[in-house]
Amino acid sequence: MENQIFELQYAIDTFYFLICGALVMWMAAGFSMLEAGLVRAKNTTEILTKNVALYAIACFMYLASGYAVMYDGGWFLSGIEAFNLDEVLAASAENGFDGDSVYSGASDFFFQVVFVATAMSIVSGAVAERMKLWAFFVFAAVMTGFIYPMEGSWTWGGKDVFGLFNLGDMGFSDFAGSGIVHMAGAAAALAGVLLLGARKGKYNRDGSANALPGANLPLATLGTFILWMGWFVFNGGSVLKLGDAASAHSVAMVFLNTNAAAATGLIAALITARILFGKADLTMALNGALAGLVAITAEPSTPTALQASLFGLVGGVLVVLSIIGLDKLRIDDPVGAISVHGVVGLLGLLLVPLTNDGSTFSGQLLGAATIFAWVFLTSLIVWGVLKVAIGIRVDEEEEYTGLDIGECGLEAYPEFTSVRP
């Protein structure tokens, strides 16, 4: 009877992991639509090419080396053992069938790889409209095959940071990746943006910024809704199981809190924009929803619904102020990715100890500093090498005419951007 119960739990937990992974993969479509809507028409095909290709690159590189670096999994899935029911049952019986998460190693890989792709998607929007396509692809391979897996090995992988200290022992906790995924992606993006420079025409000599509005706000709004939906399983799947009553309740609370934080994040950003600009700014509202989602990601299981709503509200206000602040520093981020995922990602980490007594503020700060320093410095080195070796920025003429023609040879909206006989 125990064996039958265990097999059912194994099947449920594995199926849950696979379904969550598939829906997190759908967030790639959300990032694609969001970024395609927030760039100018002449750069739409290029940004879509980046997003679909980075997903494929991330999947291959994490399969080839990333999983091994992060979890000692071996190369090309060699570390994921073939399924053997007798061995699985024996190991679980030894633990007394205590309800620990039980699932296929292959499903664990699949769930992890879509998180890697999410981190890389954050980079693509921040460097949009002026970066060489193939330089971006080379960086994507290094980021997903080595840079991200290394910091993942110190956090979710439980390894010591260069053999010096263990973040878990220091009180660091990041449930679903406010720091491990989102802040890491933003750190890599920031390094690239600093070396890349701003888009032509973005800033005036007096330091003021010019608006370079996106071409398709309906598409950006659709992308935000797709991301909002995908975030339920991004966070909910991180419970790691569904096969018992306590876990099912935890998943339900994660869904509830994730939705609450997104809602208040959007409302707070919309009101903040109205106060500062006198208008209801749609792009700020969209980023406010995403900021609320990032803020709750580090710990969506322990807050009450009211606490989750307050966390989202703070994230929504902070992202508007951050976007304005980065513009004053002449850091050009066309989609606000550094603010949404980096600044609010740090906020999410610092909120964890308020509801999770297993974490500490000092541990969260140490973990955040470790993640940021590693990803930012290694990314800066890789971007720097690429800048010297092949260049990372397109020439001024290509930037003016658009990367769609220069990098991809076709336009996304040919009827509207070309003069035809």
C-alpha cells in the first residue's frame, strides 16, 4: 500500500513539475510580446529574433554545461539517472515516506531550464535597439552555460561560495528567484548597457531625456498579461510538489499572493505616474504589475494576502521612481528591465525576513551582494571582450534605419515603415 501511495505521489509531483515548466516556458512569449511592443517599429523583427533564439540557446547551454555547474548533474543529462522504481522506492522507504518532494530528475531539469531562459530574457530588452545580434547570442551562451549556473550553485544548489561561506547557513532565502533569476538578469543587463551606451537621440546635452515610444502598446499589454499568468506557475511550481494536502494549500497561497502583489503593483505605479506626470501612463502601469510580481517572488508562500498586497504596492511605487532615476543617470533601458527586475528584485530579497523567520536581513544582503557582484563583474568582462573582439554596437546608420533590415533583412511592419511604388 505504501508503495502504491508513493508511486501516486511521484506521478503527481512529476506531472505538476512538467506542467509548471511548460507554462513558465510560455513566459518567453510574454517577454517577446512586451519587448516587441516597447521598441520602435524598425527594431521589432530583431527583438523577436533575439527572444526566440535566446530561448533555444539557453536550453542547449543549460543541457550542455549549466545543469552540471549548478547541480553536479553531468554533461548532456548524463547526471540524471535513468528511472529505476525499485531504487526510488528503497530510498524513500529509508526516509520513512515522510512526504518529501519526489519527482523525476528529467522534470527537475526541465523546470530549471525555463528559469535560465527567463533570466536571459531580461537582458534582451535592456540592450534593445542598438546591440549587434550575434554579440548578444555569444553572451547568451556564456550567461546561460556558466554565469547564471555558478550563482545558482551557491543558492539553490547549496554549494559554498568559492569554498568560503554558505549562503544558506548565513540566513539567505530566495523562494522562486527575485535575486537568483531576476536581479541576476538585471545585473547582466546593466553591465551591457554601461558598455553599450544610450540610443542616439535619447538624451540631450543638458541631461534631459527624450521619449522614444514603443510601436505597439497593445502587444506590450498582451505580453504583460502572459507574464502575469506565467508567474503563477513560476512561483507556484517552486513549491516543488503537489502530492499532499499541505503542499496543495501552499500552492494555493502562492497563487493568491502572486496575484495580489501584481494587482497592487499596477495600481500603485498608475497612481504614482498620475501624481508625477499628470497622466495615466500605460507603460508605467505595465511595469508596475511586473514589479509587484518580482517583489513577491522571493517569498510568496509565507505572507498573508494583505502583506503580499503591501509588498506589491511598494514595488509599484519603487519601479516608477527607479525608471526616472536611471534616466537622470543616462542609463538607457528601453523597457525598464533593470528597474523592474534589478531594483525591485533587491527589494523582494529584503522583504523576505518580514514573514520568513528562517531568513535574516544580513543573510539577504550578503546573498544579494554575492549574486550582483558575480553576475555584474563576469558579465562586464564578457561584454568587454566582445566589444574588443567583434564589437557590440551597430553603426550609427544601421541604428538610424533600424536593426530589422541591418541584422535580419526584413521588417515586421513593411506596409508602414517602407515606401513602396
